[in-house]
Amino acid sequence: MRFPFRAAALSAVILSCCAALAATDPSVASEADTTPTVSYVAHAASDLTAENLGLNDLTDPASQLPAQPEVSPPVATHAMAPAFPERAPDFAAPERRSLAALVGELAGSDTPDAEAECLARAVYYESQGEPLNGQLSVAEVIINRSRSGRFPSSICGVVRQAGQFSFVRRGIIPQPPQAARNWRTAVAISRIAMADLADSPAENALFFHARRVNPGWRLRRVATVGNHVFYR
């Protein structure tokens, strides 16, 4: 008889606890404390007005917002930029053309000034028929001398210096035949050397002699090109 009595007592306690919880934890539907202005029946029938909803009269001009002027959509005036900016091109110095190509372009019978004329005549008489880089090396020696401080300060002065070039007589440089192919090449070589458009094998040379002779110079040999040996 004890067990049924205890079960009944326990059931009574549980029911009391549930009733207390129900009294302190209202459901979500009962959280509103006020009664809606419009009944649910009217809401279902869509019989709604500004008055029964408790709203301002939207037809009242005083309550309307001022009309906003129409704004035209912006016109795109710039092209779409790429997601990643393009890399600026690398500006490298242009590659030098071959000596033969430069000679073919600059060959002619006329020289631009007296200095180029003296240089072209020296190249013609000293190295005509030599390989192009040998003729350029001869021109480089004459230019190097004019800049060294050890020789006359002009190209014509270097060429006319006594005892330096066998084709010069009493300071006079003979006139080559203007129509000769070797003269046209010498003109091109002089222009290339003076504008430093190509490198010669004897960039720093100050002296040279023909290979057929042996002057016994105690100088540093720079290069041997064609029929000439170049020294510094």
C-alpha cells in the first residue's frame, strides 16, 4: 500500500510545478499587451484604412514628403580599368646595327664638315681595302689622339702632324677620287666613328703600324685587325 501512495504524492508534486511554470512563462502569442486596432476578421477581409490602422493620412499634402527631382543615371565616360594595371614597358637601348649595315646606310661622297673630311681621307689612304672593323680601328686611333692631350686637339691637326702619316706631304692631305667605292666607305666609317655608332676592336689604341714592319715599340698591344697592329 505504501508504493501506490508514494506514486500518487509524486504525481501531485509534478503537476503543481508545471502549473507554476505555466503561470510565469507566457507564450509568444500572449506577449502583446495591447489589443490591435483592427480586428483579425477585418484584416483577413483586407478592409484596412489609414484611420483604422492608426497611421497618418497619406493623402494630406502637408504630410507628404517633397517630390525628389528625377536624377538621370550617370553616364559612363571612362573605359573599364583592368583588374591589374599593365606593366610599363621596359625601355631598353636599341640594339646596335652591324657595322656593314651602318656603312651601307651612311656611304657617300660628301662629308658634313672639315673634321669628318680629314678623318675620311686618313681612313681612305691608310686603310682602304681593309676589313671594315680595321678601317674603324684606324679612325678610332685618330679620334683618341685628338682627345688624349698628347697630340693635337683636332682631328685635322692629328692627321697633319709631321712624321705621323706617310700620305701627308708638307701638311697637305691629298684629295681621294670622289666616285671611288673605297672613298664612299671611308666617308661612312668617319661618320660612324665620330658618332660612336659602333665599337672597334681597338677602342683605346693610340698607335698602329702595318704588320709588315716591326718598329720594336715597347707599348701594350691592344689588337691586330687586318694588316695593322694597334697599341696603347
